[in-house]
Amino acid sequence: MKKNFVLVSALMLGAALANAQNPGTPLVRPTAPQTPGVAPTKIAIISVQQAIMSTGDGKKAASEMQAKFNPRQEQLKKMQADIQALQDQMKKGSATMSDDAKSKLTRDIESKTKTFQRNADELNADIEQENGRLMQDLGSKMQAVWEQYLPQNGYALLLVVGSQQTPVLWASSSVDITQEIIRLYDQAHPVTASAAPVPARAPATLPVAPPAKKK
């Protein structure tokens, strides 16, 4: 069976709130009253993934993760090219090869494919671990920003959009506070000029390991 190995986007926030909050936290989260005796009434939505990826910290972290993991991804691409070359050799020469030569080539393909699969699994595990650490850090900082902003501006509820775990079927753009939270986050956590983030490239996809030829 073929298996896809994806280089996880450095700030893929599908589980951002799961890292920042305990499992089972309700989608609709009440905020503290604005002032005693005055009940807040407004509702807001936020795209946490977009927000964190758009902050200076988020862009910087994405760039650093790409620099850290891209060499291993390129190594995997080269390994796949080597496997493909061996498979092409088998396809073109199978009619004229001796049984011993075909058996050796088959073993080489299987061995290299297993190594590729193992290295890809290890890469993805390392990416997920690093991504989780970053999400815990950046998600907690962003949560602190909106927890201060919401009660100060009369909001009673905050809904998270853009996640399969928190589906919101429709909401007016007038209640979207994503850009405002990004602005406030960057104001509270500015990225210094010497460490200005490099624009993150689109997430790359690791090649699919070709299956080994059956004997």
C-alpha cells in the first residue's frame, strides 16, 4: 500500500486549541463580565490558525522550521529518486536479467523503500513534536490576548472557526476579530528588526514511496 508523507505546515493549527485548552472544552467559551452589573452581549469569531500564522512570531517560527527540516525532506526526495531508478532498471531489464540479478535488485528496492518509509516517519514525528511545542507557546500567548480583549469590549462569547473540531456553518464578517487579535498580539509580542521573519513558503509535500516490486 502506498503511504503519503507530508511535511507538516510549520504552523498548522488544526489542534491549536487542543494544545492550549483541555480536551472537552466547549466550542462556545464564556468570557468574564465587562463590569459588575453590566452583562456583555456581543459574539465574536476567530480563525486561530490564520491568526497565529499571520503574527510576526508565527511567520518567524514557520521560517525557522522550514530551515530546520527541509534538508531532511530533500534527502527523502533523493532516496525516492534512487528507488525509482532501480524500479526502472527492473522494468527495462527484467526480460534479460538472470534470476539472481533480479532477486538482488528486488532486495535492494525493498531495503531502500523500508529505509525511506522509516526516515519519513521519523521526520514527520519530529515535525509534529516541534509543531506541538510551538503551538503550546504561541497558542497560550494568543489566548491571553483575546481573554483580555473580549471582556474589555463587551463580548459574551467567542467561537473558533476554520477547524473540523469546531464547525461554524455561517457567521457575519462583522463579528470576525481575527485581524484585531493579530494586531494586538504583534503589539504585545513584537518581533525585533534583527529577527524579522522570512515569508513562509507554502507547505511542501514529501514524495510517495513507490512500493517494492513483488517477487
